[in-house]
Amino acid sequence: MSITTELYEDFEIEITKSEYKRTRLIIGTFIIGLVIILTNLFFIDESIRNFYGGIGNYAFIVLWILLLIGYELIVLGLIRHAQANGKPVSGRFKFISSLIEISFPSLLIFYMVDIKDMVSFIDSPVMLMYFLFIIFSTLHLDFKLSAITGVLSGIQFGLIVFYGYNYKTVSPMYALTLPENSMYMRALLLFIAGGAAGFVAEEVKKRVKGSFELQQAKNEMEMMFGQQVSREVVNALVEDRGIIKKTEATVMALDIRNFSRFAEKRSPDEIMEFQNKIFGPLLQIINQHQGVVNQILGDGIMATFGSPVENILHADMAYLAGLKIVDKVKELCEQGIIHETKVGIGLHSGQIITGNIGNEQRKQYSISGTAVIIAFRVEQLNKEFGSELLITEEVKNRIEPGKEDIMFIGSSSLKGLDTMVNIYRVR
């Protein structure tokens, strides 16, 4: 499944939110680092300050951190501006930002090595800043950017090591005791860390994308069923993803009596107006009773109760919906909303087969099975008995009839079926 244009834009905006959180995280981390440095400078360990060249160098490091925080605040403002305009952050912006961030520790180390003649600064905690930026790069949700962050870090650090070991003459106080190759191993670790961070970023991105694809499937399902089903039903359809399965349910077959005769004498606009006025309330009733409308025909409806959302009370739900539909149609006629109309409803409970049928271009959630055939055959019997709601014995045995009169009217051999079906008339 590919993400539609609309969802792709939403996906990119979500990534922009991740960029915003990433920048805030960097700012917060370096503010904490600044507090730790200042606390150490004034209250804890004076020997560290002296080891790194005294208070002047310490002040320079503090200034460097403040500059980095200031830069990130600018980036944060630009991202916020993009969010306000509903625009994603471009890949070029993220690349340039990553390059500048990685260059901050490189410039500081190079300054201390070249200007201050402190080659030992190569082995200072500032070197760990590279790993911090690599970790932060995972929030780009882009493998390439994380890998590039690792590569840039490794190259810059490796060049500083090469320069410090081969072109600087320093006093024994600031000389490194570790061999040069051990520093190159650190540069190699930066490469590896970048690749690992990229892998994590890509996995997170896949999961975020998967959630958007699931949302797209849900949106498509909602579009397919419109307002005919409840949100719970839509959720179940999305989770099942249209897989074929057998389930116990109650099928409702509904027919509007004499619709063909009515349509012959009406204009298309009048026919459409009538259908909207009668189907709207009926669909709402089915929806309220957790039913799924599988088909809307010109003069009828096929609906199921208990599928795809399993419901042990599916027969009761279908039965109550049938009663309310009959009452609603009578009410609409009495109020003059529709012309004098009656409906025929057949209910049968049994095993049905559900699932998506079709191809990639067009799929439809469909139900089939003997229960569907019986429901439609029973509905046709309303014409013979002058009734509006007929149910089978399988429905009767599952429901609480309440105050309604349910009368056995006989066993019928339905067309296409070998067994007899016991039919009951409601009211």
C-alpha cells in the first residue's frame, strides 16, 4: 500500500514534529551540560580547570556552548515557522544543519589543538559530543542523514587527529600518551555509530509510516462504508483487513414495497429524494444496532449483525432494528415525509462467510452463505403473508421477544434449499 498525497503530507509534517523535538532535546542537553561545567568550575574540581588551561579556556568553552545553544534556537524558530505554515522541513535544510552541528565540536577541538597547542584536548570529553549528535540524528528518521552524520564526524575527527599528531609540537604537559592509531579507531567507531543510528532511524520511520498506512486503510474503509456503520465496526474491518472467515451472524434482507411502480411515475430527482428520505433514517437505525450495511439497492438493503464485529446478541440487535425500521417507516408516512410506503424484512441467523472480494483496483466487503439466501427468500414471503417482518426459527430461538406477538405461520420449502425452514410472523 502506498501513502496517498494527503497522508504523505501529514507524514512529512509528523517528521517535522520529530525535527522540532530533536532540536529542543539538543538545546536541553547542552543547557544541562552548561550547568554541569559551571558547577564544576566554581564548586567542585579546580584541578580540571587548570588541566585544560585555566579559567580563560574554560570561559571559551562556555562561550562555545552558548553559541551552539543560540544556533539551535535559530533552527528551532525556523522549524516552528515551517510548522505554522504546514510545510515540511527540507532534506537540504536538515543536511546543512547536521553539518553545522558536527562542525561545532570539531572547531572547538581544532582551536584548542592549533591555537592553544593543547593536543591532549583531542582526548577531552568534547570528543563525546560527536556521539551525542549521532544519537540525536535518529530523530531525523532518515538513514542517510544519520549515516552522513557519522561519516562527517569520523572524517573531521580523523583529520584533527592526523594534524595534531603529525604537525603540532607541544609541551609534554599537553601531549597525548595514547598511540595515534587508537584515535583513528575512535573515528572508525563514529562511522559505525552513524550506520547504527541510521538503522534505528529507518526502523522507527517504517513504524511511523506503518501507522499512517493503517490510518489510510481506516480512512478508505470509512469512505467505503460512509456513515452506514459505527466507528467500532470500522475499526474491526481495518484490523481484520478483509480476511475471509466464517462467523455466526444474523442477516437482514429489506425491501421497499412497490418501488418499481412508484419510480415509473417519478422524475429522477423525485426518486433520489425519496431514497434519501427513507434510507437515511433506516441506515441510522441499523448503525445504532451495530449492523453493517453490505448492499444498498434501489429498493432494498442487505445488512448483517454480528459481523465483522462479533456480538452474541446479534439476533436481538437485528430483531430490534427490524421493529424500529417498521415503526420508522410508518412514522415517516404519517408525517408526510414520504408517500405511503411499506417494507418487507426477513431475518435469519446462521453461519456466513465474510471478506473482501475483487482485485487491487476495486475491492468490496462481501458476505455469502446459505444464511444470506434464506434471509432473502424469507423476505419475499412477506408478500404472500401480507406482513412486514418475518423471522426464522433460528432467530426466534436466540431473541427476547419482549411485548411483541410472534406467531408461527408454517414451514416453508424455500427455493434452492433442500431443508424446510420454520417461519414466524412478528406483530
